[in-house]
Amino acid sequence: MYRLLIVDDEEIITDGLYEAFRQLMPDNLDICKAYSAKEALRWLSRTRIDLVLTDIRMPGMTGLELSKSIQSYWPRCRIIFLTGYSEFDYAYQAIQMPHVRYLLKTEGYAKVIQTVQEVMLELEQSSQMKALVERSQEQRDAFEFMAQGGYFRHLLQESHHLAKHPELLAGHFDTFHIPLDPNLPVVLALGRLAYPEGSTYAERSGMLASARIIWNSFLSEHVRSLGILDKHEDMLWFIQMSERKEERFGEHLIRFLEGTLEQIQEACQSSLGFTMSFTLSGASCEWGAVTGQYERLRQLQQMKIGDGVAMILTDRRDQVDHVPIKEGSRTGLQAELLESHLEAGRAEDFFQCLEEVTSSMLQRKGDVQKTVEAYYSIALVLLSCINRWRLHGQIGDYSKLMRLDEHPSIREGFDYLYSLAGRIFSVRQMDERDRTTHIIDRICGFIAGHLHEDLSLVRLAEIHFFNPSYLSRLFKQETGMNLSDYIEQCRIRKAKELLGDGDRKIREVGASVGYEAAHSFSRFFKKATGMTPQEYREALITL
């Protein structure tokens, strides 16, 4: 799904185009609108925009001036200038810009719609071409990828130590041909693929390679990055701003990454048939803090805030804490691995790892404290999952989980962990449709309680931690209707209810269902019911 932003200071034109596109292409376009360049800039800083349809003459900032910001925020974005002016200088300036078209308002809606469809086709073809790379290059990079991955896995263990010796760090980067600057801060992105059930190791390796190709096709022109496979078989990217990009782009880097990761998710789904979720740093960090930032992203990934499969979660902390690795953290790393298996539903791997930990701990004859620490580390993993997944009442009694002293022996305590983990895996295999129904009900409840607010697809996705395109597809799949149509139905139903209150002014009714301008509310209401709000109110009185 592409995102179109319509910008015009003439409200009737903006609203008319919005309605035309919403009716013609509800499944292919997420449509946003702005009545000024300033409002358009807010949209550009908030979410990815693929196509902008803008007036060329507007008060405050012209469309030509706006286009410079568009290309700074979203370099792949296409622009269509729409104007009533046919002066040569405007047209000449417009056609000199990359990814830009120029239309006159006198050419009519049909021409505008045709042009938008042509640009959407160009975007689709561009994505497909970028996804195709030479296989020989892929093979040549494989060896270097393995070497770089080994070094960065070492770096993740003790970045605070390595960063104390900048010359040594710079030498390592040069030796392994790492395309990053050890003197500049870095942003981390942790990606997890949703592998099809029963996929083999070879198939998973192919999917990872394809994901790397898609990543590079979208980002190589705009940022410097290096991706590795971490010990949990998740992709971890280290990202810095490209030397070619201006300083202003650096300020926008996190938003740019969020929007581009959404495109990468869609490309993985449409081209390769698998989904991928991302956890992203909310700010850059120094190399000495990489270990702490990575651990933070893994924690957020394991929490899996929201229920969207194609999730993009950003760590919104203002700064990254420098968290050194303590000597006694090995037990915590084992618990983290167990949590990873539990989160991914890998029962066989989980129980194998748990058996290894249990055997190792029970063989420690005199080190009771380490064994107790291991028990409670695993118990906390299970308790965290029970709380996050709201499994209370579904897995039976687990009152002894955090009470090792109530078990006859430590051995029986670990047996209890085995049993409880088995019950958690069983419950997690419940019908996926029940879980999806809960998600849709939650979104519908939010809509019903916030009809007077912005209910754009972008905002709903932000609040519920979804990829906007995935949310749109999921809602239609489960309800049989477009999300925008459902919101309109809710607003009409609420407006009819409020119009029954004769003491409430019509403009107040409009504001209560999200329409600040009275004429916009009247047009919306008449289109849906065949009557203006006043005519509907009068009809109620005569009944």
C-alpha cells in the first residue's frame, strides 16, 4: 500500500480529491490531506509518504519550496504539482526536478487520477528492479559477511572495553572492510523474520539473504549500514547517515528509517511471502554503549508490545544508557535465549536449552547460589510471558513459580519449570483467529471512543504498534470492509444520535465526530444519508 498526501490551501479541492481517491483506490492508497505546506511538513515528519499531490502556489510556502523538504525527508517520494497557473517559469522549475510531474487543474479529475495511477506503477516497477541483484555479488559478499558478523558478535559482548581504544577499533573496522565510522554514533535495528512452519535451515538462510538484498535496495543510497546475524538468528543492523546526506537529514534519520522499514516489510511480504518485524533505536549511541543498546532492543523485542506480526517498535528513550556487562551475567544470557525460544514458539529448542541449563546447574555440588539464581532467572522468564500474554487462569496453578523453597528439592523445582513451560506452549497454540478477533475488537473500541479525534490509518497504526499497511489488510480481512468505511459508519451513526438532541448545534455535532468545518460535515453527512444534518433533524421532529 502506498501513502498519498494531498496538499492544497483550497479546502474544497483538497476534500474533493481526497474523496475521489478514497472511493476509487481504497485498497491501494492510504490517503492523507493537508490544507497548507506547514501542515504537510507535519505529515512528512510523522510518517513515510510515497506520493505528494500539491498545489504549486500556496501562502507561506510554495509547492516548489515544499518539494525540497519532501525530497529531504523521503528521497524516493514522487511529486505531482497541481496548479491553475500555466506560467512557463513554474512548469520549467517543476520539470527540472527528479521524480516530479506537472498538471493543470483545468485538466480535470480524470487526468489527475490517471497520473497518480501511472506514478504508482512506476513506484512498483522501481521496487521490483531494486530487489533484483546479481547472484555473483551475493556470493562474493558471503565470506565478508561471515567475517564481519563474527567480529560484531564479539563487539556486542564487550563494546565498552573495545571503545576505550579508538585506534584499535578503527584498525578492526579497516581490516574487516566495515563501511562505518568508529568515531561517529550509530543506530541499531533488530529484525526478526517470521519463518514458515517447517522451513529448513537452507530455506531460512535463503530468506535471510533475500531480506539483506531488499534492505540494501531501499537504504544503500541514503545510509551506511552493516547487517549481521546475532546468536538468536535475528538480523541486527548498525546504521549511520551517509556522507552524501546533509546534516538536516541526520535529524530526520529515525523517522526516515521507520518509514523505510515499513517499505522493506511490504517488499518482504509481497515479493518473498514472509513477514519481518523490527525494533529500532530511538536515538544514536556511541560505540561504547552498543552492548547496552542491543540488550535494550532485545528486551523490547521480547516484550513484543502490540500484536502486529509486521511490527515496527522504536525505543523512544531520549538517550541510551551505558550498561556494562557484568562478569556474572552468563545465567542471564541463558535465560534470554530461553525467552527467545519461548517467544518464537520453538518448543523443541526451548526444552533442549532448559535441559542443558538444568543439567549444568544440578551438577554444581557446592555452588547452590548459582543454581538458585538460574532457577529464578528462568522463573522470571516464564512469569514475564504469563503476564505479557495474559495467560492467568489458562495455565492452571502457578503459585509455586517464585517460591523455590516450597518445592521438596531443587531438582523438583526445575521439573516444575518444565511442566509450567509445557502448559504455556500448549496455550500459545490456541486458534490464531481468536487472537486476531481480540485485536480488531480493541481497535473498534478505540475508534468508538475517539470519533472526534484524528483517526487516520497512520495514527491508528502508531497507537496499536502496527505497520499501517498490515493494519489495513488485517482489518479488511477480518471484517470484510475498509477501515476508512468503518470509521465513516461509526461517525454517521454517532452524528445521527447527537442530532436527536435539539439543543446541540450542528457545528458542535460535526466537531464531536471529527469535522471542525461545518460545511465539510454537511457535505459528508449528505453524501452518506442523502440529507443535510438540518434536514435530518427536521425529519426526526416530524416523526
